[in-house]
Amino acid sequence: MAAKGGQGERQVSAADVDSTRATVLHVDMDAFFASVELLDHPELVHRPVIIGHEGGRGVVTSANYPARRFGVRSAMPVARAMRLCPQAVVLRPHFEKYRDASAEVMRIFRDVTPLVEPLSIDEAFLDVAGAVKLFGPPAQIAAELRARVQRETGLTCSIGAGATKFIAKLASTSSKPDGLLVVPPEQTLEFLHPLPIGALWGVGPATRESLERRGIRLVRDLAETPRAVLEGWVGAGAGAKLHDLAWGRDPRRVTTSRADKSIGHENTFGTDVRDVDALKRELLDQADRVGARLRKAGWRARTISLKVRFADFTTITRSHTLPEATDLARRIHEETVALLDAAQLRGRAVRLLGTRGEQLVRAEDEVLGLWSDQEQWRGAETAADLAALRFGRGAVMPAALLERPAGRERLADGEG
């Protein structure tokens, strides 16, 4: 694999790596929003830069790598980020720029292969097996992609290559920033087993802590735990998925349709609303509806999006990609409230409000939230689903929804 550092260190491949069978690529743009903004501020490239809104309860949308070295992370309150890195420069986000840059990057990917599966605005899987005869082995394709993205957009990306989506994703993370790591199939376990268990999809902080209490610290430890024992701890489905991932097994293929799906709900108010608390109650109702529809359809959303249309018909959209996909109203509501706070409405009259779950994944394909904070709410929301099925929606609802904005006029649910 070459140039392998210690655990958690950046890893990149040597030029002579055998990539013949590592035909799945995961491309991840480096500090995407910050990098796009810095195209207009080259004088700040080597300084810590935070993308977000200063004041109030604004949150960090993105941060460049100099800022991340101080512990600044996305979704962190800007006030806290500035305490960690007081010398940082704060730039306001411009989401239309990010959408345009993303479209250009995805176009470059599709010049190489039609099998492009966007995961979010700044990352995608590519299956390049069919492009090898035209462009050479996967490592060469990845190197030329990185060069072309930088030449045509001014942005850098990190690429992982492996035999499966899971390994390619881990490899791109290990190569960041601005690197390329190829994991040949025969070296999969050599690469995977020394990693901490938090590297596995769906193993967040709470899950990691629970597994570590059982003596499971490395992926190797999990792999060597009998499948039946794992299934006894976390259930048959989750235990089987974790065990397969620990052995590098991931049967999923790169698909081109998933990123176009979304489930959402939006409402137009009969009377424009300025009261932020009323807007947040409306978001709670929308989160409840979107969560119920996600669970009914068997989807979970990786990205939560907020849409706000003002009285003058100006419309803004804001979104955030989650570390774990969700179908829970409570989690969706937390995200839309944070996005609303970050938008800093400052008393502007709102005509329309919308919530949308995007970047959908099948619930059965995800190993999510074992022992996580979300799981304590799953039973309650599932029970509410059953009550709604039997008695109609409204039989069980959050108490906050008993007080609703006046003059509410409902539009049809949106689903794409």
C-alpha cells in the first residue's frame, strides 16, 4: 500500500501500486465550502478560515485545514470556534457558489464514467471498471481526475480506491487532504484491521464507547468476535452487518439513482410569520411528517435541508449532511432549527417554510446508532407511527404542536 503512517495519520499510495482490481473510487472534495470561498480570497489560503455567520447562534458551515488544526469543526457554534481559534477569519457562506462548483466537479466525473453516485454536494462514488481500457488502471484514472479537478476548478480532492464502496470511502478519508490511497483487494485486511472501531460505518461515539467497554477497540477485535456474539449484543441484522464490514465485505454496487431521491414537506402561511418560536414549532410538525414518511418508506436521510421563502418571495435553502443517516423527527428538527438559527432571519417576514430529507439510503443498508442518543427516541416514534396507522395522524404528537401558527395554509407534500 505504501507510505503508510501510524494510526490516524495521512496515508498515500506509491506510484507503482497495483490498482487493477480496485475499481471503486470515492472522491471527497477537501474542505469544500471553505475551498470555494478561498478561490475569491487567495490572500487567506494559509490562514485559518471559518465559513459561517458571526454573532447570535450561528454555526460553522465549513472550515479550512489550518482552522481544523485548532479543533474547529462543522456544525460547531461559531462563537465556540472563535474561542478555539481567535485568529480565524470568518467568511459568509454562498451556497449558490457551492452548487455551481459541485455541478462542475460531477461533470468531470461523468466524463470518465457514467457510473457516478453522488453522496452529497462534495463527494461521490465512481465505478471505473468500464473505463480501464480507455484511461488506464484505476490509480491512473484517480490521479488524472485529481489533476483535472484542480486544473479546471482550482479545488483539490482526495480519492480512495478499493474493491468495495466501504474500503474506498475509508481510503479517501485516510488520504486527506489532497491525497490518493489505493487499497488492493489482497491488502484490505492489512489496511482495515488496525483501524479503530470508530472507522466502521454507523459506529459513532456512543457505539464506540459501548463496544470498548466490551474490549472491542480495533476493527480486528470486532472481526475476531464470533458473529453470534455480536448478534447477541446488537441484534441479528446489525451484528451481521458489523461483522461483514470488519472483514471488508460490502456487496453494494455504485448506483446512479439514489442521490436524486428526497422526501420533504413545506407549508405556506396564510399570514406571514415573524415569530421565530412559531417557525420552530412549524419545523417540528414538518420534521414529524418527514420522519414518519421516511420510516414508512424504509429510507433514512443523510442530508437535511431547510427552505425559507420571505414575504418578498426571496427564497433561501440551507442544508447539512449528517454523520449518520436518520429517519427520526427529533434529529431532523434539531438540524432544521440549527439551520434556521444560522440563517439569521432578523425579524424578516416568512411566507413559506419547508423541510426535506435528501441523499436517502435504505434503512436496512445502514448500521446506525447502536446505543446512540437517537435510539432512545426510535421506540417512541415507532409507537407514534402505529398509533397514527390505527387512529389517524394527531393521535400522538409533541406537546409543542398544540400551539400552532395562525392562518396556516398547507401545500402538498413534496417528494422527489
